[in-house]
Amino acid sequence: MKTFSRIIFLLLLTITIAGQEIEQFRYWNNGVGIANRWVIGNMPESEIVEVKKRWDEIGESLKTTTNPFAGTYFQSGNRGYYLRWSPEKGFVYVYYYEYFVLDASFGKIVIEDSVIEFIPEREMTYSRSNYSLKTPLSWVPAFKGKYFVKKEAVKSFGDFYAGFGEFNGFPRKWNCDCGPFAERADKNVDYDKNAAYILPDKYSSAILKPISGRIATVGKKYLSWRPVSENSGELASVTPVTLNVGQTRGVKAGLMFFLEPDFEGLHQIIKVLRIGKRSSSAIVIREIDENKNENYPDWNDNSIKPRRIRYPQIQVGSRVTTRSVDSL
């Protein structure tokens, strides 16, 4: 999809709109992230100039601000948003689709009791029959400043942190080509990475603890077709296991665990089938190759064809968790 988006962007350099080339002021290299080249939509030129100016001014203020959470954040995906803010220079909020800026807003900042309030001076006006864009006004820093969360989504962030709700098995069961929350985009930023909190104190009740346990028994593996609900209709390796956590710890049938240290869960997951008070019957589902061997693809070497990595043996005592903090 990224390749397709780049092709579309390059085509925009040569096509015309209503018989005219795209005005140069509508192009914007914002200097951050993956989608760092944008074409801005129907905003007037004076407002586009102001958006760019404020974006750069905030960027300069981030070099000297003492607020540990001020910065540039973005929600990734084909459709999402970027925002940049500092107490000294206010905010800019940009909503995009692929490489197109649909609309943007900017304004001032007020910080009240750990909540960052956006006060728009220019609000977005983009509207279609099924939705219209408005600037989210209240934000909360989360997980040592790595995330910037809309205040109404704080409870959802608690699920994300612990691996519950729609985030159980994340990203395996995440039905969205996007990030769930705005994530810090600044590189080598100097902020307090050792901060003790997950959310500000006033939202501490939203923080949930992941369920962690260990494998108590390991059965004999077999091959089985994974249903679509398990992320694929492909043949997979399945190993029955018993976990030492059950109903008293909040485990429910269908709950998914990660087998550490494989945190990302795209190619391996544990699914609980039956629960007791203090133990659970589950299965470890693993991807296999064309020779039916237990291994998974590694795309990190930038090759056209990924190398395959063999899974470690499933052992009694191996740790399992609904969410490892190290994976955030």
C-alpha cells in the first residue's frame, strides 16, 4: 500500500486539476514520519501558509520547551492524523488520507490538571455526507509520553495497555490498517523515559493489569486448519497446553495470550479453550511453512523473500501474558 501511495503522489506532480496544475503552496514537506510529503486540499492559501508557519514554529519551540510531553505525534495508517504541540506555541492538528491533507486546525494550548486542552483559532471544515472533521480538544499523555490519547479514549488505552477488550491479541485481531493511538514521532527526543506513571493520577482507575502466568503442561502438537477468527484460514501447528491461571485471575474462554518472548503475536498466539478456577486449557497456534515446519517469516532484512525463523520449543514454565509492557 505504501508503494501504491507513492505512485499516486508522483502522479499528482504531473496531473492537472480542472485544467490547472496544483498550486505549489499546496505541497508540504512536514519533515517527520513516513508520510512526510503532503498535498493539502481545499484550504485557502493564506490558511495553508499559516498552518505551515505554526508547524515550524512549534518545531523550533520543542528544542527548548521544558514540558516532557510536548512534541509531534501521529496516528499511523492510510487515514489518520498528525499533531504537534508545545505550551509556548500552541498546536497544529492535521488530518490526512494517504498523502492528502483533508483539513487542518491550529490554536492555543491550556494545560489543566494533566489534561492538554486545544483551543482552536482555526477549526477544520471538511465535511461529507457521512462524516465531518472536528479537532479533538482534550488530550492526555500516556505511557511515559510515548502516546498522546484523546481524553474520551483513556479507558480504551487501559485495555490496550493490559491486552484486553478489542486489544486482546493485538495486533492479530486488530481490524484496522492504523495505529490505535497517536504515538510520538520525534526522534531522539529528550523526555522522561523513566516516568513511573502509565496515565496521569486522575485516570489511574483506567489502568488495568495484564494477566500473566506460566505453561504448566505441554501436549502433543498436531496440524489443523485455523478458522478465519484466528487470523487465517491456513494450515497451522497446534499444541495443547495447560496454563496455571484461571477464573480467579480473570481468565475467560477465548482469551488470547502471548508466549514470551514473541510479543507481536502475528504468527503465534495462545487461545484459551476451557477454564477452571486456577488453571486453563489452551492451544498454542503457530504458523508453518510449505514443508509444514514450525517457523515464521522475518522481513527485517529488507529482502524480497523473507528468511524463515524456527520457533523455540514450547516448554513447561514458559511465561505467558495478555500484554508484555516491553511490546508497547
